Amino acid sequence: MKPEQPTPAYVPGHSLLEGRVVVVTAAAGAGIGAAVVRKALEEGAKAVVVSDTHERRLKESVDALGEEFGADRITGVTCDVTQEDQVQALLDAAEPFGGVDVMINNAGLGGTASVLEMTDEQWSRVLDITLTGTFRCIRAVGQRFVAAGKRGVIVNNASVIGWRAQEGQAHYAAAKAGVMALTRSAAADLAAHGIRVNAVSPSLAMHPFLEKVTSPELLVELKGREAFGRAAEPWEVANVMVFLASDYSSYMTGEVVSVSSQHA
């Protein structure tokens, strides 16, 4: 068992997204999505549009962030990324702020099942939300960027499971590997318009929902695979997503950046 290294101090904002309008899917409550919303606000985003499928959690998140950062800088929209009309409505919500500049595709669904018992419905639901949902959002926002003549930015959330096998994760691994390939191909399609598309590939980011759906034994095993002997904090992943959304990564497109200590 590797010794668990201390979590570093939280990194304050540096105005990396000053004046940008940011849209984030699956971002209410805890986890990477919520962390990237907070980071976008701390980094000076003019406005952030937060989406989630859970209406009560979404309202609570938006209300709390509005009190902290200003209600005029944040709005919430219920969005199921499997529904094209809801994806369009999500992007419509950014129009009063001047239209979306940065799209962060965080929506995804996991689950555990052996391929021997996995049903078509389990397979299809994970693929539809995690992979096809990301495609829908890229297509929709890409069309808007082109129509507006914007050199917009898209950041997708993949996973190291898209590179490495894990028992019971065939559907999730296939979906996340698909997000990586989609990122590269979409970047090639959109480069002529000055639109950048990149992705992060986190290993293990700890948040309350993960603790609810993962056994303590598996969490100990997963932490043991990390060089630092600990999970990432969601904000550590969000920091890299903000970097990819910012001008500091202006020459990067089609890249999948591992946010992991597993390679050490």
C-alpha cells in the first residue's frame, strides 16, 4: 500500500476565463461538473449555464452559487443530453449572455456489470448518455460557434478506463474510449473554423456520489493504484479542464490529457 500524500492547497483563480460564457453539463451537486462550474466562476467567467437532470439539486446548486458569485452570473437549465431539444434549450439559455464561448461536456453514466450478464438496455443507456450525449452537445455547440463566427472551445470528460480495462466496466470503457476518439475526430472537423476540442481523462476523483456507489474495498484498491496513494479532488480535475478551456492551451486540439498519477 502506497503512503497517502496530503491534498495540496486549493488553487485560487487567475482570470483564465475572464468574460467567457461557459456551459457545463451534469454539473449540479458534487463531483467534477460542480467543481468546474465553481472554477469557471472563480476564473472570471461572465456567466455560467449549469445543467443537470435532477431539478431540486440543480436549483439548490444555482441558488448557492448565485449568493456567492452573483445571481446575474449563473443560471440553471434541466437538461437530459439524450434529448436533442433539451440540448438546444440548454444552449439557448446562454444567448442572453452573448452566446456560449466554452462548452464543457461532463455528462456521463457508469454502472457495473459483467459482459456475461449485461443487458442491451444497460449497454445502450451508458453509451447514449456518455458517448452519444457528448456527440449531440459537440454537434449543437459546434454549429452555433460556426454560425456566430466564434473560435469556441469544447472540453470533454473521458476516463482512464477508456485506456485500461476494469472488470465490470465494458459499457463505460467503450463509451469513454469513444469520447476520446470523438474528441480527436471532432477536433479535426472543427479546426478549420478555429474551434478547439480537447478532453481530460481522470483516473479517480473522490466525491460523495462515488462513495455511495463504490464499495470501500474497491476504493482502497483504486487508491492503491495511484502514485500519490489518494484520489484526486474534483477541483484538481477541474483545474485541467479550465486550462484546456483557456487561451493558455491555444495550440492544443484533439488532445486527451490524463489527469492521473497512475503513470508515475
